[in-house]
Amino acid sequence: MIQDRVLSLIGLATKAGKTVSGEFMTESETKSGKAVLVIVAGDASDNTKKKFRDMCEFYKVPIYIYGDKDTLGHAIGKEFRASLAILDEGFAKGIRKQIEAKDNTIA
């Protein structure tokens, strides 16, 4: 149930134009300082997870490992997505609150 809230918030953020997805866009928005929160799929490759963990640590952006590629893609109305970035503080705060309530893994 809480997972549905997280995915709903991601979907709302996408409709509001406050998300980017895919490895390249997530990376560029994180490096530019626009990303407020990064979410990586649990079934993403170990290299992808490490890359984003290191990048988010360097740029001081919170990162969560959440869901799987298919679920994340579906939440934003696209196909498989291994990573996405939230660009809005309000949406990021709501998503973090829901994920932490579920007590998911913080990368």
C-alpha cells in the first residue's frame, strides 16, 4: 500500500514535469544540481547502483534503491527505467517520507 503512494507521487511529479529518467538524464540533472532526489531500481546492475551512489554522495543528493525497473518505468508512463531523478523539493520530501515509512534501504 505504501509502495503505491510512492509510485503515485512519482507519477504526479512526472505529470508536473518534475522528473527525469534514464541514466543519462538522471546523471546530467544530478551533476547540474537540479536533482533533489535520485531513485535507482533494485534490479539495476551493480555498476549502475555504484555509479549513482558515488555520484550522489559527491553531489550530496539523497539516493534510494526502490522497486524494480518495470515498476519505476510504469510509474512514469514509460517502459523500463533503472534510474530517475526528482527535481522538486516538495515531491522529493513526500517520496522520502513514504519510503522511510516503509523502512526501505537507504543507499
